[in-house]
Amino acid sequence: MTFLAPCSFDRIRDGDETDTDCGGSRCPKCSNAMNCKEDCDCISNICKNGRCASYLSCEDNIKNQDETDIDCGGIKCPRCDNLKNCSDDCDCISDACKNNQCIENVHTTSSIQNTTSTPLTTVSANSTSPSSAMSTISASLTSISANSSSTSSIQNATSVPFTTVFTNSNLTSSAMSTISASVTSISANSSSASTFSTTFSANSTSPSSTMSTISASITSISANSSSASILETTVSADSTSVSPTSTSANSSSTSSIQKTTSIPLTPVLTNSSLASTVMSTTLGAFTSTPQRSIPTSTASVTTSITVSKCIDRIKNEDETDIDCGGSRCPKCNNIMNCNDDSDCISGYCKSKKCNPIETCDDKMKNQDETDIDCGGSKCPKCQDTKICNQASDCTSNFCNSKKTCSDKCVPACKNNGTCVSENNCTCPIGFSGSTCEVQSVGLCTDTETISSNPILLITFGRGSAQYSRSKPANFNFSTTYKQQFEPKTNDGMFSFINSIHNDFLGTWHTGAKDHTGDQGGYMFLVNADYQPGQFYNGTVKNLCVGLRYEFSVYLANVCNGADRIEPNVRFEVRSLTNGNQLLAQLRSGNIPVTKNLTWKKYGLSFTAPTSSVVLLMISDARGGSGNDIVIDDIGLRVCSHKGTGFCPSN
């Protein structure tokens, strides 16, 4: 079988295939019931109504072709048995069709017995006189017709005109002058018929007896059947008896001569799915003279024609599946049975089934692939999330503990971070977080000040009273600490004050002012608790996405003595939605104890990924002895010359 191009066997109907992996110019022919466009798309070579159809034959148990009944009648199939449907006499084994039905038909002949249950007519010439003789025995068997499902002998023929003419004469020496027999037509129109043979014999004890002529001719043998047995006719001359199915001449002479013609009839198949029967014809001729020793000469001709059984819809011979595989038949389609690769069109037999050729693009996990069409020694490396056995199976060169390909760090390191081990990123300057996703850049390096272009600036106001009555809500932020409006500001409490009160026996910088030195300016004093809390939580909207901003504050350590816990503030920028995703983060580090209250600016800068953010300042040190802090001038501004951004219209 030749294809214009290889068939992909991808279990997808593509190209010019008429059904999945069959039909068209490239793939094998399709099995019955599969889609087709023309006959050549089908194994049966029959495409009917867009589907491959079964073979039309005389043994398909279907009334088709020009059959008058199932698998019989018409010009192509054997004649029908009685009670089967017919169109005319020729459709019936009995040669009798009445009311479109085959019926029995018994022919009678006055000179012979012709019933289906009796042997051929026996014609005898008996004489006790030694001078009796037969000068002529002429036998003509003109027609043998065996229209029966089973014929073991010629006695079952219903229409056998058999004629014998003989003459007796008182000759002193018995003789046979002539025996002639001709078989002009043998027709076996049956699903089963016996082998046909004719035997002529003349037996005599007298050496002077002769047979002048023995002739036999077989002019026509037609076997329109899938199977044939033997039809037999015997013509013999014996000394004392007459045998059934024979024509006999009895005499005291016993010398013999014999001629035998044997023709095993075998089927010639027409329009049948059984195309594999061997048709063999053997003709044998033997001649001799009536002597005590019988020299013989023989001649035989044998003709043998073998046709494949690969289209009989039966698993036979050495086929591995129906009509495919083995040494004689076409190779099998996918999913059909096989013994080895040579049985399959795909050239691949696995678990005794023909399978598509295993490739790295067949959408199947096979070969030594670790996942579909990737991994292993033959296919490309697998992308992340695909199954792996080892690092070499993955494009990332990392197969994690769950046996899936991934970066060593999951999620992958961002912002040019480097994954140095599983889920461990080393981040470049300006970024932090487990995957380097968090901006960690300090204050802007420009010379602009918060007063030049403030977006947010909280100074806490000013007043003459040491403790302000203002609350965090007046400045649009919240805190987790509890407000105190008079001395003293204990652990976990805060106050807005314009000078530091002597709450703890001189351990604080008593009398210190805000970072501007304004005598009436308020500042935010916090006596941090044992548990870290939020100093500041405020929301800013209408930022320009893509611009860099600076979030800053002035901080100072309130304590003036050693052995005190130093405050540490963590600055965070988070998204207002999406689970408050952390966008930027930076720590102040420990704010040292100084001899005098010393203010310093702390904070971070970030590029706004969204127009609304949450700004946080969180205590990053434990409370107890120390961790007391003052906060002033919380601000947010745009860093100059740090990119362009998209700004909301409002």
C-alpha cells in the first residue's frame, strides 16, 4: 500500500482524511461504517451514502445485488432452494418458479428412472449362451445437473436423460465392439456438490474378448458454488451382477478394461467476499488394451490459482486481526491486534495492539516522557508546572520536591532577582520580599522638599496647651495605640504634645520641641507597647500610576539613657484592593539614643503601580523598657525627574 505522504496517526481527522486517520490520499483505507467520499477510501471499495459499506456477496446474509432471496437467485448467486423467492425458473434449483416462489419439479422419462431418490437407470444384457455377445453398447450421458445442497452421488439428479442401446448376437467369441460415453455438460449449481468421476469397465475371462473403443469426453464443467464435493457416475460390465448407478453387460467372459476420468470440482467465486479459495483442476486420462497385463500411459495437467483471503472479513490464516497483519495481508490500523511492529501501519505494536507512532508531538504521554510530549531522553524539556523526574526534564533546570518543573523560587524572582535555592531569591538594590516584588528604595535623592509640592503633609498643628485635643481622625489616619490627653503617656498610649513632659523621672528628653523648633508646634508621642502596633495607617488616592513618590517622616528617640530598647519603624506601601498587596517596604533601622533629642528624616520612595495606596508606619521593635518615639511631619510628595505616569482626571 503506497501513500503520497505519511499518515500522522494522531487520532485527529485532519488533512484530506475522510475519517480519523483513514481515507484520503495519505492514510489507509477505512473500515466499514466509517466516513468516506469515494470507493477508494474504503477497505471494501464500496462507499455508499458517505459510509464505507460491506462487500456485496452471495454469502453476506443480506439480500442485495440482483438476488431474488438472501444470497441466492439472480445472475450472480447460486439458485435458490424450494420456498425461496424467485423471478423465473432459472432462479431455482428445481427449475420451477411459481408465484415468485421456488417449488418442487419432478421430471419423468418413459425409458429411465429419474427420481431424486433412485440411482441411474440400469440397463442389462444377460445371456448364458457362450455365443452370446454384445456388438454394440452405446451410452450417452448428455446432461448431469446436480442442483442440491448436498450431492453424494449422481442418483440425486432429478433430470438425467440416460440412454443405452445394445444388440445381442450368437457369436462364438464374446466381444464388445464399441463402448462410447460422452459427458457433455456437468453443472453443479449448489453450495455443496460431490466430486464427479466416471468409470467404464468391461470384465471378461476370455482372452479373445476385446473393446474396440472407449471414449469419454468432458466438454464443460462449471462450478458456481463456494464449495464442491464429488459427483460420481459408474458404467461397468461385470460377470454376474448389476450395480446401482451403473450400466452393465454380463457375460461369462471376465477379461476387463477400465477407463477413469476424475474431476474434483472446486468453486469459481463471483462477487463474493470469499476470494481466497484455491481453484484447482486436474485432468487425468488413462488408456489400455484388453490384455492380461495392462500397459498404461498417463497424462495430467494441474492448474492452481491462489487469491488472497485478506478481504473475507474473517480472522484466518496468520492474520493478527480481521483481514490484516501476518505474512500475507495488509498491515493493521491503530488499536487492531498485532504480534509485532511489522503487523501495523504505524510500525508500532505495543501490548499486542497497533499504536500510533510515538513522537514528541502526538499529544500522548509515551516513550520515556515525564509529561505529555516533554521530558525524558527523547523530547524537549518541560515548561513550568509539568511533571518531571529530574532537573534535566525542565526548561528551568529545576524539578521541585513535588516533582513538577518550576523555578527554584515559586513564585519566580522578580525585578531581576536571583533564585539561589528553592524559594530563596537574592534581590537587587531597591527591592525586597521573598520574590523581590517589593520596592525597597530609600528617600528620593533630589533636592526638592516636602513643602514645595506636598501631596500629603501632617504637622499635627500647634497650640499653647501641652496636650492637643485633636484626634487622629482630624488628620485622616488611624493608629492602634490609645490616646492620652494628660500626663502621663504610659505603655501602649500616645499623645499629641508641644513639649515632652517629665513622665518617667527624667528618662525622657524633657521639654524637647517638634523638629522645627516651634514652641507651640505639636508632635506625635508614642510609648510603644510590648506587642508591635501601627503608628500610622492612612490612605492616599489619585496618584499618577508610574510616577515615583516619597513617603517620609521625622523621627526621634525620646529616651535619653542607655540600656533602653531602641525604636525601629517599618514603612509599608500597600494596594487598596487585591488583598492589600505589599508594594513597597523599608525599615528605618534602630533609632539611636542621643544626648539631646535629635530629629532625622526617614522613609522610602516607590513607583506607584496603582492610583490608590495605603501608607503604613509600624513598630518593628518590642516594647517594655524603651521603644519610646516622637513623630513629626508625615509627608508624601513626587520625586522630581523620576519618570512619567498616568494621572487620574480628578
